[in-house]
Amino acid sequence: MIQFDYLFRKIVFALLTLAVIIVFNFFLFRILPGDPIKLLFRNPRMTKQAQETIRVQFGLDKPVWINTERLQSGDIGGIFDSQFGAYISNLFQGNLGISFAQRSSVNEILAERIWRTALLLFAGEVVAIVGGIIVGVVAAWRHGTWVDASALIIGLTTWALPTFFLGIILLVIARGVLPTSGMVEPGAAKEGTIEYWLDVGRHLILPATTLAVGSASAYMLIMRSSVVEVLAEDYILTAKAKGLSNIQILKNHALKNAMLPMVTIIALNLGYVVGGAIQVETVFSWPGIGRLIFDSVAKQDYPVLQGAFLLLAVSVILANLVTDVLYSILDPRIKAS
Amino acid sequence: MSIFKRPFQLCIVLIIALVGSVTVAQDSPSKLTVGTTYIIDVLNPTTSLYGYAQKGLFYETLIEAADGANVIPGLAESWSSSEDGLVWTFKIREGVTFSDGTPCTAVEAAWSLNWYIETSAPAIVSYLTNITAVEALDPTTLQITLSQPVPNMVTAKLLYAYILPPHIWQDIPPDEIGMYEDPSVTIGSGPYVMTDYQPGEYMILDANPNYWRGPAPVDQIVYREYGNEDALIQALQVGEVDYIYGVPFTGIPAIENDPNIQIDSALANKWSELSVNWTPDGTSPASLHDPIVRKAIDYSIDRQQIINIAYLGYALPGNAFITMGMGAFYNTDIGEIPYDIAQANQMLDEAGYVDSDGDGIREYSDGTPLEYRLMTDDSAAANFRIIQIISDGLADIGISAFPEVESTDSLIARQVDFDYDLIHWEWDTDADPHFLTSVFTCAEMQDGGWNDSGFCSPEYDALFEAQATALNPDERKDIIWQMQTIIAEERPWLILAYTDSISAYRKDRFIFDPLNAISTMKWALYTGFSQVSGS
């Protein structure tokens, strides 16, 4: 089905992108002004000696990029006895380091948080995709009527609304009715029980809706224009002439072709959704990766930021790779080019 | 990181289920939900520099802080010192246990203090300087020997030296202590025990039934973390939380007139200041090195407007660098700093700073305009309002200062490099003035120390050394008053205001008795609250 060299090219490209991101990720946070240890311990309770101990503990006493001192003393092997060298070698061992602020393993912190963000994104995206496609198809089918016009106006408005603003509006509207913060009521139910998951579900409604509305309008707008375009094709006229029912025409002829741009937009949107998650999680105090990033930026917690960004980058790269592969399956013309 | 004690969770579920079915208000366990934007990052008391409210509930110390600079007995019932002030003897309470049931005597206390010193516990050891030996003479007698007499042995040194159960800590290798984050690190002899903690979400504390002062009236305290200040304030409004301390000033208008919410404020050891950079090797304009210019700037600041607009009335105008919250150490002789644009203008005119090119901005003798960078950090919305008011005042005396907001971290970097002109900072510290007086010493100008302005005087340094060994409280007070006079004249900091610590609670559910609270967070949470019956 899929040509081998097409797949190979895509995978190599994804790996290259990843390598660039890994290097970029390291320097991105270090060009910020300031010193994370100073910030952490700008506290009268901390002696200078204790600050130094911690600086050594986290390897921040070493040069950032390459160890010129050891190079000059003729020790070529010691050139990467630097923060960058430690970062790369740890990364290849699957170790993302230790959080400056939380003093625990970044792997553990991320593992704890990732499934919560995944849950939020999944819930939001499922609603967005299903809702976006249905409304988009209906609007296209009723092209030019009031149904289409109102779907278009509402879609454009919600699409233009910043996520955090929409979140705050929903928060004010729903306060007192739905839980507006956190993932569970503290201590209300034992983790893993049905009550626990029902509680999570109730807490999920507002943040997932906020996330879904933004994406859904994008999907709706694309789906609508895509279906409108397909419906004008000659083969639809042929299908009508063959005496097929509306449903049959939509299902067998229009939708299949209109879905192509949707696959791209859904995959591309993933990157934006992650950005939206940072805002949504901060507004609704959802304890996921987004809020972790928000908090860690303020604390200059480099290891956590590096880890979180790497995780996000990997998921976006993977999503793009999957899209490329899916696309070549859906559209045979891609393989040739 | 996930910390779960399933039996406890099960208990809580059962308790709630039972309460739900019985609904007899008097018998239901009382639960106080405390809202915050930050619970704690690190539980380990040897490295954690935040979360002192929770730590005060988990652990106890020999002596405890009370209101202002006062202290009350903690695990030590009483204490005395030798004539020369070098040997201190503490009588330790009998019958106290840690929350895991193990005994907490003078032996454990001596072990804890020695262990902090031996392992250089980063968050604690700075308090334990000058201690040469700690020894348990018997289970109720602890003896501490000092290398030199210190005036704040009782009022400062022991207030954060938590007494820990040795069996939890003693087998951890020294280089792993700082990274140890097991839930058992929270075991102490305090009024509450941690039963559940989800980082970034919540922390549940249950009353310690065996607490030596008697179990707390509130059975359970739940800390909930919110992602932003607006969500926190709203949570109080809808009743999701019962209590917030450190209410952001910008959140006050939303809850001020709520019939179910009570706002309490108290003068704390908190203040705000405008640091002026006049270090010789700094990047600030030469005009800031002139005391007349600094004085004129001081006179151009409308402190009352800052208090009204930024602090919504919850502050007092500042003048001395020792806060009013530090009680007798605050120098009452330092006069109020006038808000007097006319006089400030006159001072600058007389000193030769005139606007020669008619652009509304005065010039220095070398022709450079009096233009300064005026900055604050982005940690609170009120900060920008403050520098805006300062900027307006400066414009009235022919000084241009455009207000800018930067992250705390980049401001610290600027400060350490002396690469700034004027920075507004918000502060809070311990009640003992030792640290605060050290800020202006010459030594603190080195290696990224705390002295950010350029003030360095042998006279001041000598006074600092003298206060550190003055055993007579009146003598120490006199020295610290002199130090304030010097700083008030030199103006490395322009003290803007002494700010209140503001808390707010749901009065439809809880009664808060400030008399039971003795001002510290531990006491506010231990005995301050009682549930309104039937709520």
C-alpha cells in the first residue's frame, strides 16, 4: 500500500525535526535572563553556601555549552562536561532530569500529569470533531439558507474568541452549577472507583467544552467549505441522476472526498490544542501539563520545561507523521509525488 | 510523586458516606477548605523554603513565634541561660509523641538540631549559626552551647528548627537527604497530619488526635490549589473554599460587600520599597548618586494614593526600613515623609537641575536628562498600579520614568548586576530584624548579595556588628534605631508602605476568633476556627 521510500523519507524527516527540537529546547530556556537558583533561593533563609551546594547538585556550576577549561587543559574527552552534555547524555538514557522546584524526577512529574492532559484533550477533541463535522455537513447541505448563515456566524465568532476568554465566560456562567476548578473534589472518592470517575467527568465538562468550542468551529468551517466544494462536482450530479438518495450521495460520494482536508486540519490543530490546553488548564485549575508549563515558566524550572516541551514536540511530530501516512492511504495521488 | 494512603482515603469516604446518611450537624466532622494559588513544591523540611503554614501544622519547635516579635513556649516549657549567655538550658515537655506514636523528648530534639548542623540543611542551618553543641542531659533537659552570646536566641534562632523523628531520617545518606520526598517526611508532633496530597491539586490534613495541646476543633483541613487569583476569589464567593489567606489586593473589591464573607486584615512584617541604584559600578545615571535627587524622588511619591489605589486601604505609609510590625524595633522618631511636589521641585531647582531645553524634563549638569528606568515584577497586578503612581509623581517634578514590568527573575538578575535605576519590590520577613539590618552592609554588595543600592558605610557596618551581640534588648533597640536613622537619610530604599496581611473566610460556615489565633498561621488554623453549627 504505502511505498517504502515515502515512509522512510517521512520518518527521517521526523527524526531530524526531533533532533533540532532537542537542541533548541535546551537553549530556548537558557537565553532567558536570570538564574534559576537565585530565583529559587532569593530567600533570607538560604545561606550562600547552601545555594552553592544546590548549584553543584543540579550541575549548574558547569559551563552551559562546552567545557573550554577542560579543552584547554588538553582533555578532549572533557569537552562535553557541561550542562548541555549532561542534558544530552541523560536524555539518551530516558532521564529528563530533576525538577529545580519540586526536587523530584521530571519523568515522574510528567507521567503524573500527561494522562490528565490527554484526557482533557481527548474529550475536547472528540466533541469538537463529531460536533464540527455534523454541523459543517448540515450547513453545507443547507447551503445559503438561514441554517448555514447562523452556523457560519456562530462558527466564526467562537473561532475568533481567545480560549482563555471563552473559558472565563463559561466559568462565570456555570459557577455554582458545575465544578469550576481542579479534577476531583479533594478526598471525595477513592481513586479508581466509579464515583471517582464520575467526579472527574463532572470536573471535565467545563474545560473540555472550552477546548472543544474553539476547535469545533475550525472543523465546522473547513468541513462546510469542503462539502460545499464537493457538492458542486460533476460526479455528485451524476449520482443524483442515478437516482441515489440524499443520504447515499452524502455518505458515499461527498463525505469521503470532503474528509481529506479534515484529516490534515485535525492533525495540524493538535499543536494549537496543546497551546489552548495551557490556557484552559490555568483558567480551570486543571492539574495537567499545561498548568505545569505555566507554573514552571514562572519558576524557571528548566528541566520540567525541557521535558514538557519535548513531550509536546514529540506528540506533534508523531501526529504529523501519522497524518502523512493516513493521507497517503486516503489519497492515492500523494504517493507518486 | 503520587502520595496515597488508601486506608485513610477509605476512611474519609466512609466518614462522608456516614455523614451524608446521618446528617446530624453536631456530630459531623468539621472540614475547613483553604484556597491558595500555591500549596507547596517540596515537602522535605530541610530544603523547602515555602509552605510555612503547612509546616507549622506538621512540625513543632522548642519555641514558637507569636504576634509581632513575641514568642511562646513550644516543646520547651521554659528556658534559662547562663550569666555569660553561652549556655542555654531548655526544659522539654513530657509525654509528647510524634504523630506516628514514637516519643518526642529532649533526645529527639538534640538529635534534630545536631543533624541540621551536621548535614547543613539548606532551609534551616542559617538560623543555627554560633551553636557549638546540643546535648540532651536527660529526656526533659536540653542544653545548647554557643560560641558567642546572641541577642535573638529565643526570638529567632529556634523558630524554624523543626523537631523531627530520627527514625525517619537517620539512615538516609547525607547527599540524598535534600531529595528525599516520601510522605513520611511530614511526620512531626504538630496538630495536624497529612493524609493525602496531590501536587498541584490538593492536600488533606487530619487533626492529630494525640496532639499534646489537645485535638484541633476543626477535624480536617483541605488545601485546594487554584491556577489563578480570579478563580481563587470566585471559589470563595461560591463557597468552594472557606478561607483564603494572603488575599490578592486586586481581589478585594469582589468580596468586600459579600454578606457571607468576612475580610480580616492585620499589620504584618510586610512592606514595599523602591530600591535606588547608585552603586559606583552600576549602570544608573550619575544623578541618582546625588542625595538631593533621591530625597526629591521620595517627596514626589504620593504614598496615600498608593495605599488607596494599589492596596485598597490595607496599608500604612512607610518611612523606616524596619516595619511597624516589628514592634519596638520600629523607630518612631523618623518623621512622616511628606508628599510635597513644590518642595521637591525647589530642592532640584536649588541643586541646579533645571529644564534647560524646555521639554519638561530637568537635566543633570552634564546635560543628560533626568530619565530613569522604573520597574516592578509581574507577580501581582497591584505592582503596576504602584509604579504608575510613582511615575506620575516624578513627572510632576520634571523627572521622566516610564513604568515597566518584568519577571521577578529578570529583575533579580538586573539587581545582582546593578543594571537598573529604580525597582519596586514587595517584601516580607521574620519578626527579628537581624536579617533585614544585614541587607545594607557592605558585605552584602558582593557575590549577588542583598545590598542592591550602593549604600556602604563603615559606621553602619559597625552598628550591625554591635546589634548582633547586644544582649540587652534596650541596647539592641537603640542601635537598630540608629541604623534606621542613617538609612532614612541616605535613602538606598524609599520605603513606600507597610502592608497588611489579608485573609477572608466564609462567615456563614465558620466563626473565626482572632483571640485564639495569636497571629501566626499555625494558631489561626489550630484554634482560630470553629464551625457554625448546622452548616
